[in-house]
Amino acid sequence: MENLRKVFVTGVFRKRLVNAVDGVSFTISSGETLGLVGESGCGKSTLARVVLGLIPPSGGRIFFHGQEITEARAAELKKVRRKMQIIFQHPESALNPRMKIYDSLVEPMRIHRLVNNRREEKKKAEELIELVGLHKEHLDRYPHELSGGQIQRVVLARILSLQPEFIVADEPTSMLDVSVQAQMLNLFKEIQKKFNISYLFISHDLEVVRWMSDWVAVMYAGSIVEIGPVEKVCENPRHPYTLTLVSAFYAPANNVSEFTKVTDFKAARHLSGCKFYPFCLEANSVCKKKPDLKEVEKNHFAACWHL
Ligand code: SF4
Ligand code: MG
């Protein structure tokens, strides 16, 4: 991703431009996971949709296997898009409540003509459902007969039927119970190893991102303020915002819902300089200019004038 931007126009009487994604660049290698962490509202989900071409960027370029796909035509995109899939926070909405699991599961394979006959289709469906830790009998059920975790497994199986190389997972486990969540995260990892899949793994939960990722990007008010190997960023955060975030997260008696309210950055979005300026203890006049990411140690970047 190269310098991606997404601008929304809001307001009915007085129009206002919101920089939801404000110049985001990153690379994900095959078989690796980039975790994207940030408070709710920081632009993570918008970025996810721009990355997959579900909404067009206002600027920037998207590459897949070195080939630019930012403005690829629909026909070219269809092939590439099959290789790039997304899994959302609310799995229920991904399945038709009136369709049996079997029919939902095989639907994408039918659309993409990946199976030649009924027998092959059935075999494939059975393989897929077992791959995600469910049983053949589940194929005959309806979504309401399954738990949230089971449905998320079906959704994953559906995606896997298309043999994706890159999956954007947008808070895929945040609606699940903690115990189910851990199993699901492990399943994501197993699948990754088996098929050499790359993930952009989005979460507001630092612990989840740490468990899942090789690299982590910290997003704040539409920009990546710090990016690097996950252990380096978590153990040795350099950007003042990441420091706030990490210490808020690991503070005793803290919890995730408090973590999501570290700062009220919506008010800071319009700032042209560093958007952390209103909350930063180290801020001074130089911070009114936007800082670029710079390498603070090998492969570890942060955007702050005081580094
Ligand atoms: Fe704080 Fe300035 Fe660094 Fe922004 S650039 S994080 S305001 S010190
Ligand atoms: Mg979101």
C-alpha cells in the first residue's frame, strides 16, 4: 500500500472534509501478519475496505504481487479479488439466515466455477467444514442453529474455498466469548501455516494483535504513527501515542473499553501537523508540521519530531 488516502465529506449544511485515511503505506509479505491496532474510530475499518477495493481510495496506490491494482478494470480485478478476502466482526451478516450452511458454503465456489459437479462440490464442502474444526452434520443446519464461534468458522471456510492468499480480518473475534476467541485465533494461525496466507489483522485489542502478528502498525487519527516488528513495538514503543496506548493497556485494573478511549482524536483530525499534538506532553511548536515516519531502529519506524 502506497500513500493511501480516503477523504469523506460530512455535514449537511456546512460541508467538512474528514481525512479518514491520511497517507498510509505498508507492505505485507506472503505468510506474514501485519497487525493493525488503534482505538475505535481511528480509520482501521475504512483502511481495510480501501485495501480490498471495496471503497475507492481518494489517493495512493495498491499493489498485489508487485502489480498495481488500484485502477484495474472489473474483469482483471475479479481474478485478483478472489485471492484477497475479508472477514468481518459480525459473522451473522455474512450468511443468509434462510440458507442451509451447505448452500452458503458452496455458493462462492459455484459463482467462481471452481467445482465441476455435485459430487465434487459435496466432497469439497465436507473437506472445508472439517478444515475449520466443524463436522459434516453442520452442513445440514441453518445459521440460527449454530453459535457465534461456529458461524465465524463457516465464514472462514467459505473464504478458504476461494483459495485466498491475503485475508483482511477486521476484528474477527471481538464479538466472541474469550474462550472461543482463543480457539478462533489459533485456527487463523493454523490456516495461515497450512496455506501460507498473509493477514492484515485488525483489532483494538493489543494483546490479540501481539499474539497474531509478526509486524504491527499503530494507527492514530487516520495515520500510521508507528510500525515495526511486533515485539519491538510492544516492548519498546517509541511514539508518545503508542506509549500511552501500551501503558493504558497494561495498566492494572484497566480494561479494553477504557483503552478505546485513550484520547478523543476526532477533534484532532483537522490538524495539519501531528494529530497527537493536543494530547502530547512532549509537544512544542515544531509539532505543528506533520512528522514523517522515520527509522528509529532496524525496521522500526515512528512518526514524531522528538525521536
Ligand atoms: Fe508529540 Fe510532537 Fe511527537 Fe506529535 S510530533 S507525538 S506532538 S512530540
Ligand atoms: Mg472498525
